[in-house]
Amino acid sequence: MRHITPADLQRFEKVFRLNLVNSLPGYKPANLIGTADGSGATNLAIFSSVLHLGSAPAVLGIVTRPTTVPRHTYQNLKATGCFTINHVHAGFVAQAHYTSADFPDTESEFVACGLTPVWRDDFPAPYVAESQISIGLRLQEELPIHNGTVLLVGSVEHIYLPDTVLLADGTLDLAAVEDVSVSGLDTYFRAQPVGAFAYARPGQGPQPKQ
């Protein structure tokens, strides 16, 4: 088994190191983050860092890259206090990935990437019409991380999804809408279930979900 140390990582070529470290967590959720500036100009960016932080109240987080250069998502979110999280499905994965290009702030990724902004319930951030699972959040905390990245914590205010996706126990049938995950920076995978298990209790062993 190969052993890679921090010293090895520093010696690797930059792109190789980026690909390796971004692949270490395994499959990550692929989501589009929708924001708008104070005048309503829209921005859309793909993120693989969406985190579940709590259920009561419902709280999710995203991690942004260091703000040493302009980050349009971060700037818009700070201006309005709101953002949307939109699941990426197999049918528009190429357009979703293209939002990672370094577009100027005068050009909306919605237009450049062929996706459709939709405004719902007077929320000041756009949703992605092509996404079947979308969440509207309001910023609650901004937590700096030692490497210059920032954890942005948002409270869930709106959830939009088809009734057929919401299962009887509250879980979501992500395979039904062809949700995708991402490994590394650029490789996407379909979500397919491999097992479902009951709440784990000591002494019982793993039990199938009824």
C-alpha cells in the first residue's frame, strides 16, 4: 500500500495534487448554488461542499474557497444574505460543470451555461428551474477556516421537490431524479442505492430497513 505524506503532497505537480486531495473524501454531492447581487443580477456556481449541520432547526452549510480573489457567490450572498442549493441531475450535468468557468461578474452563468433562473415566493436568490430538488437558505453564520476557506451556515427557509421524490419515512429517492455526485473536480456519477438499514442499536447487528 502506498503511503503519501504531507511532504509528498507538496512535491506533487499542482494539478495532480488538486485532483488527489479533492478525490480523498470520495463521492460528494453535486449542487448548484444560486445567488443574486443587490440589483438582482444572477450568479450560479457548482459546489461539492454542501454539508448537513442540523435538522431541528434545519441547517446546511457550504464551504467557499479563499476570498483572496473575488468570489461572486460569496459577494452576492453577503450582499443579500440568501442563497439557493439546487441538486444536479444527469440531464444537465455538462451545463452544471460549465458554471465552474471563470466568468466575469457582468455575465450570468445561467445564460452562459444554458440554465434557467426561477424566482419563487419573493426569495431574493434564484433557483435552477431544471433542478427537481431546490432549497432556499438564509445566512446565519460565517466561520473562517485556518486555510482561508469559509464555512457559510444557512437556515433552511424553503424546500421544493416533487411529491414522488419524498418517501414515506422522509428520505428522498435521489435515484428517481437521476441525482449525480462528483469525485475530484470533474468526474460525475449517478446515484444508485446499494442498501437500506434500520436504525442501528447495539447487540442487534445491522438490520434491513422495513
